[in-house]
Amino acid sequence: MVNRQSFQSKKQQTLASLSTSIPNLFNDAQQKNAVLTKQAVALRKIQETCCLNHPFVIGQPLDLDEQGEAAFNQEFLRNVNKILLRRRREAHADNIVRFIATFLNYTQKQDDPASDRNKKNQAPPDDGHTDDQPSQDPSSTNEDQDDINHERQPSPAEPIPSQDDDPMDEDMPETMSSRFVRVLMTYILKGHTAKSQTVRLRCCQIIALSVSCLGELDEDLYQQLKMVLFERVRDKEPSVRIQAANALSKLEISDEEPDPFDQMNISQKLIHLLRTDSSAEVRRVVILNLELNPTTLPHLIERARDTDALNRRLVFSHALHEHLDDFRTIPVPDLYRLIKWGLNDRDPSVREAATRMITGPWINQAGNNLLEFLERMDVMDMVNMETSEKMLTTLLEKRKDSLSLKFEDEFWQNLTPESVFLARFYIKVLIENEMDDKLEVVLPELTRLAFYIQHYNQLWQQASHDSEAHYEFIVGQLFEIGKNLDYADEVGRRKMYETLKTLALIPDIPEEYLEHIADLLSLVAMDEPDYTRMIVDIIGDIQDAVEPDDTDFDGRNKRLRFDDDVVIKVEEGDEPDAAALSIMYGRLKCLTLCKFMLQRCELSLNNNTSIYGILNDMVIPAVQNSEALLREEGLHCLGLACHLDKSVGIHNVPMFIKCVQSGHDELKNKALMTLFDLISKYGYHAIAEKSPDVRSVFEYCLDHDNEKLQATTTEGLAKVMLSRQLKDDEMLKLLTVLYFFPTTMENGSVQQCLTYFFPAYCHSNAENQQSMARIAVSAIQELVDTYLDLQEDEKMIDPKRISEMMADWTDPRQLVVPEQQETNKGVQGPMALEVVQVLVTCNKNDDGK
Amino acid sequence: QLEPDEPQDNPFSIMSSQQETDLLSYFDTTLSKTWAGPEHWKLRRARRDIEKPEPSSTQDNTSVAETESPGGPGDAPEHTNKKKLQVDTAIDFLNGEEVREEDIFGKNKRTNITLTQQQMTRDPATLLLPDDQHFSSKQLLRYFLKPKITLLRPKKFLRSRQSDLDDL
DNA sequence: GATGTGTAGCTCGAGCGT
DNA sequence: ACGCTCGAGCTACACATC
């Protein structure tokens, strides 16, 4: 046959020129702007000519020229060899890897009758990196495809097999490309144990980009591939793991067969990498490729706290951005944790990504309706209040210009938790941005607001158990809105006062509402003495209501509601004494209100005499009360009173010290706080002069096993030392040792306070720095000793790092205000000397420096 | 700059200077990257950036600038050369040297190229940030018992309405 | 003695800002 | 798009270990 002969001569030519034609295609393909499909098409043509005995016809039984095929394969692999030793991220080599994938994709599709019909030749997958450029222009890809189909028109002389006569065998029919895939993959898999990390890297990279281009794989080849990846994902080199993880994530996730080595299936392995791989980039690959489902979701959310900022960002900008169909699939606690992390991240780009996620797809999911969105977010749940507030503020900041709301009487009469919440923050954002014209149509008058509060309070008091929380929430939000109003109107102020007083007298008003009331009354009052009188009056009324006749009080449902963890302990068998209980709750409520008032007072006691009465009649007795809660709240009030009068303050210091020494933990903490406040206010010496015990009290609390107490002490000392009221090398050393001490590792408050304190202390002032230099060596000696006999379960920072950090603190170049040159050398010089001395005296124990 | 010793009865005059606020907000920004504590602390590259400008600024702008300038003009072409040389990673598939397969697939019997199971199981917590308490100068500038009042400017929390009227 | 392990310094490139 | 900067990763070297 003529055709056959011409084909044979073409084959001879092609085979003869293989060693130039294929390299030329590779040369073209490596170029930056290469349209890889073009080279793939050309290569396929060569492949057909080499491997077949006839011109290629789709669906025709394979008539293979094994020798020609071998020649083609050999030449192809010879070229592939040249990139296997090319280092990571070399653009030309990377292009060739993409070319290989493109070719595999193309040649495989050509042999597949099913996919050939609709010939939507998908571009080969990206390599999962953030750096990948879209490798191909989709339009050009399709054009090329069309060209090919024209060229592949079977010649008229050839018998044209019917297109639909060939239902696939159960075993896939062997094709030219399937044979090629097997050869190439088998070859590439050989590289997975190569000595050179680059080879392993390149092999995994080829697999990663090619897996989805391979069509149906033989089971044994697939298994082999999977096993290789299972191993490479544990490679010593992070760069190899990155590619292996990438490849693994492209395998069918539905394959749940566990690896006999560690009993983990693909999905589990990816999650394991996501959580434990030390390389941020490996984790990143998984974040970008892991399928979102109920199993993977919590682990992806966890990555919002990844140490790597880019990874954190990708959680918001990628993993949960478009791929999450409905944010309600995230359990509410996780949802709020996620938002809290995102919006409060230290890295601005993460915050930005989190904001975009919420303002974009998430709002869209709620039909772009803010109220619907808030409803879905369940904003009424007070546990997440702070985050809800932050979120709505962020949202409205973004939309403040396009949003124009108008709140009229009808709106205020028909509030829902969501609408009042929205109103509150809309107002807040408008005020912060001084958008006065928009504010005008939004803010209610003071009198009206007082009326609304009253109205919803009535509804609250009458509400059924189901709707109680609903109205309670609305009242709380109205309080907040009230803080933004103008209080010039006399009538409005009076109305507000009456309303607030009524609310204050409600027996089970929540503690935070009492604080709102204290706040709002400060706006209602003419001046501070007026304010104090108002509150004292209300306190009197509360007392009158509780104490004189206790006939209709029932301690259980009339009690003041505090945070859940505050539980008043009733001694065994005391239950019948409900009246006594209710009296106690009443007193507690008065103290709490008094506390809120004192927090807002500035005038000295002499100028605000109405406080004296309350101090003597209520606060002092409470401090001596046997009930712990009353003692605490009384002490708190007394501490606040000490703020207002120096002599009262100084006079009471011994009492506070006593409380720290022998009170219960919560009382200790309150007393300690007061002591630090008094030092801040009146100076360390004014306190220590009369009561030298303070210093030892602080030492005692630094060592205390109550974390909160430790944190208060640390923060207090940080304040006092940063303000340079207390200059005390020994105390500084205690703080330093505490900072690195194994038992403090878990105490985040102490850690983060001191992480701020030490650099700020040392770099703000040369004298401070010298103080640190003086104690550093002995501190590290102590810490090294501690390190050497760490218990099995204890963890501690490596002494080497400790010394690095101390070196950083004592580095004179880091001083914000550079000292005159004299002191510069003098800081670390003596330290070095001291180190040498220590080393000389005991040369068996040496630190890592 | 800080006053070394202030009268003890009025210690917060130290803190009330504008410079003190600046200093603390300086630390608020610089320390916001290292907040996570010693476990995530890294040794910063020596602050050469701060020392670099020094030689030019501390010296007189007459002689030194002249002596260093000869190096300047020579640098510019070097940069472009470097760039061209660096980009030269193209592979010659046609005439390039053959790569020997034993170089590629050479194995190393003794070296372990995979991590042990123990190396693979690290504590996930070490790769997560601790719960951020957002410690900043704000904490240092407030009273424990009156958190809304700053130590710096003890301004009146309650504004007297009487004085508002007076202002008009 | 060879090979594995840990570190210091340098280089290059990703990612950010303009 | 460009250029800069900082940081990750690579190489080379020293040391330890079998």
C-alpha cells in the first residue's frame, strides 16, 4: 500500500532524527513563555510515528512497533535525565516538568475515545505552589486541540472503525500512551531512593504534576506509586516532602486503604503532615490541596494558628474562602475561635484575609443580608460577644460608605436581637468616623431611648423562659447605644435616671448590666458628687428592699447573677435559710454597684464626702465578713477608695499585705492588685517605707503555684520596674529565672508579659540594661542547673537560646536611645569576663554559649 | 530620654512625658513580632541596617564620600552582569553533556534518607502559636482596679456638666 | 578513617511595597 | 511592573561517632 509505504519511510526518517527532534522540543519547552501544548502535540506526532505500524486512528486495535517505541522512550528518558539533577526552583527544569505533565495529559487523552469526543483537554494541574503561573492560556489550548483533530482525519484509504463498537474491556485495553506512562513512571519511581535529594525532589515533582494526567493506572503501578509517595513524604529533606505531599494530595482521596507501615491512609497521612511536619511549606501544600470535609475541617481551622503567617493567611484566603459552601457547617465554637484568631492576628495580611473571607463569600452565603448573617452567626450567644462585636465592627467599617440606614420609632419599637446589635455597631462606626449626617437619622433622643429601655425591660420581666434571653439581650444593647447619646436635655436625663434606677432595683439584674447602669448614670449626673449621691441613693434603696423585711424573698431566683464560676458556697444544712442568703446577695449587689461607682470616681474623698458613709457602713464590714465573696468585693471597694486618698491608701497597706499572706487565692489577687496600684499611684517608696514587707510579698507571689497570682505579680512588677520606681537586680533575676523556668512554660500570661517586658526594659534605658547584664550570668547558671536535672515530663527552653536572648537584651546597639560611647562596651564586657570566670572555676559544666 | 531620678513622691511625672509614650508605642510595634515567647524566638540578624547608615552620617560629608565613590560606578555594570549570569540556567538538550544514570540513581546505603517514625511524630503544639493575650503597653499603663483609666494622663472620667456649661 | 550530625554564613528568591 | 528586603535553605566546614 502506498500509504503504508509512505508511513514507513516517514517512520525511518523520524527514527533517524529522534536524537535531534525530541531535544529540540525540550529546548523549546523549557523557555519561559513556551506554549507547552504545542510541543506536546509535536511530540505526540513523533510518538505515533515511532510506536505504531500504521497512522494512528482512534479506537483502532494497537499495532505496535516495539523497536520504534523503545527508541522513542529511550530518547525521551535521555532528555528527562537532564533535568533530574537540576536544583530546586530552577525555572527551566520546572518548565520541563510541566511539559512532561502536559505531554502525558495530551497523549493519554488522544488514546482515550471517551475523553476525545469532548476534547476539553484540561490544562495539567498546577504544582500546588503559590508561585505557579498559569502555565497555559486556555484559549490557545483549545485552538491547538482543534487543529489536531483536523490533522488526525483518517486518510480515506484506511478502514474507519466504527466509533461505538468498542465498549471498554473490564481490563483497560493497552494503548500506546498507557504503555508510555508505565515506562516513564517506572523509570521515575527508580529515583525515589536516590542519594541526591535533587533527584528525589524532581521525581516527586514529576509525579505530583503528572498523576492527574495519567488516566487509568494499572493497579500494581498505582500501588507502587502510592508506596513510594508514602515513603517520600517522610523524606529527610523538606523540599522532597513538599513535592511528595503535593503528589499524595493529588491521589484519589477515596482510597482509604491504610499503609501497612503505620496504618494510615492517604487522608490521614496528609492530616498528619498538616499537623506535625516541621516545614511550613509542607503544611502549606496540604492546606492548599486538602479536600474540605468534616474530618479535615477541624485540622484546617487549627492551621489558623500556624506559626507561619502565610499558612495562617491561606486558611482564610484559600482553604475556607471559596471551598466552604456554608459556614454553618463549622460548629459554632470553632467558628468563633476561627474568626477571633483571624481578626486579631498580629499579622495585618492575615487580618485582611479573614476580613475578606467574612465580607465576601460568607456574607454572600447569607444573601448579602447583614441581619440574616448575624442570625446565622448566633450573635446572641454571650460567650462569643467580644468576637461578634469585633466582627460586626470590621464588617461595618468595610461597608460604612455604601450603607445608609435610618432608624425611626417603628424600628425601635420592633427590635430583634440582631437588629439592635446591628444598630449599636452601626452607630459606633458612624461616630468613630465622624459621619454626622448619617448619625442624625439614626440616633434616638435620650427620652425616647429611656422609654425603649423601659419598654423592653417590661417585656423582659414578663417574658416566658423562652424569650427571656431575647429581651435581656435587647436591653443590654440599648444600654450600649445610650452611651453615645447627648445628655444635655434635662427631661431626658430625669427620665433616664428613673429608668436606670428601676432596672438597678431588679433583684436578679446581671452584673454587667449594673456596670452599664453605673456608666449611664455617670452621663446623667451633673458632676461627680451628684453622681456619687445618685448611686448611694440607689444602694440605699436596694438595701431597704432586701434587709428590713425579708418575708417575700426567695434566694434561688432573686439572686444576683454573676459569672458562672462564681458560686456562693452554702454550708451543709443551711438550705432553709433562704432569707439570709438573699440578704447576702443584696449586700453583694450593693458592693458591686459601689465598686463600679468607685471605678469611675476621681475626686478625693474630702471633696466627695458621701462616699465616707458607704465606706464605713458597708465596705469595712464586708471586708470583715466571713463570707469570702463579700470579703473580696469589699476589699475591691476598699482598694478603689485607696485610689482616692493617699493617707487612706498608705494606712491600709499592711492590711492588704496581710490579705496576700493569708487570704484565699482570689483575695490574695485582689489585694496584690491594690498594692501595685498604690505603688503606681503613690510611689514604691511611699509604700515600702511604712511596709517593707511588700518586697517579700512579691517574691512569695512570684513563686506561688496559682497562675493568676503569678501573672498579676509579674505584670505588676513589670509596671513598677519599667517606670523605674523599683530598681532591684535581685528581683530582675527572679523574673528572668521565672521566665525560663519549666513550670512557668504553661503560664501564657506570665510568658507574654515578660516577653514584652525584658526587651522593653533593657532596650529603653542603658542603666536597666546594665542591671540585666549584672544578673544574666548567674541567672543562666541557675537555669543551666535546672536544665540539667529536668524531669522526664518537663520541658524547658534550650540554654543556648536563653543565652542568645540574654545577649540580645544586653546588646547596647539595641538601645533605643544610644548611650554615650563610654557605656557601650561596658555592658557585655563584664558579662564575658564573668562567663570566663565561671568556666574556669568549674570546667565540667559548661553552657552552650 | 528618661530622667534618671524623679522626686519619689510624684513618680509618674516620669511616665507622663510624650517621649515615654513614644517609647512604649515603639516597643508595641517592634515587639509585636516576638510576642509568642521564647519557644518561637529567633536570633535576628545583627542590626547592620542600623549601623550601615552610620558611617555615612557620622563622617563629614566631604572626604569620605569622595573616597568611596570610585567603587560606585564600577558596581552598576557588575549588577547587570551578575543578573545575566544568574539567569543562565537553560539546559542544552541538543548538545549538552550526557547525564549518567548512575549519577542520578546512585544510592547511598548508609545514609538514611527518610525520617524515623519518632522524628515524624512531633508535638503539634510546637507548630501552633500560643493563645495571644495581646500584651502591650496598654496593660502597663492601666491600673489593675481601674482598667479604664490610664496612668499617663489622669484625666477626669466624669466630665462635669457644670464646666460644659461654663465653656459655652 | 569515613560517614553522620550540627552549625555559621552566605546566597538567592519569594513576597511585599511602591 | 519594578525593585527591595528579609528570611529560608543551601553549602561548607567542624565535630562527633561508629
